[in-house]
Amino acid sequence: MTPAEFKTARRALGLSVNSMAQVVGVATGRTIRKWEAGDRSIPGPAILAMWFLLTEAGIKPRFARAFSPSPGGCEGGTTGARPS
């Protein structure tokens, strides 16, 4: 999920940065602003929380590709074993 996608999703939910901070369990809205500015990486649990909130609100997440299995991921990817 990109910083812009996170910001768009938060706004779609009608949440302020301070409200979002409370939802994802960070100290202040400053952390959310840093995520949205790209100054810090958005942690996986925050992305999952956003996915859940959007889904519960009936909003189709635009960042669904972040949750799709990739060719090198767990489904259909390699096992990590070296060819013999």
C-alpha cells in the first residue's frame, strides 16, 4: 500500500489523522502523517487494519493487489529449494 493509497483510504473513511492513530494504536497523528508523506514505511498491521475498516464500511479497497499472491509468494511460487 502506498502512502497516497493509505491517505485516500483514511479520508474515504472520514477519519482524521488523530482518529486513525487511535484505531491502529500509535501514539499520535504525527506517525500517520509520516506514513502518508512516505517518511516512514506503513507497517503490515496498519495496512490490515485499513483493509478491515474499508471492508466493514462497504468500501472496495483500491489496493487489493497488496493482498494478492505474487508469483514468488506462498501460493504458486518457488519453495526456495535449489534445483539439483
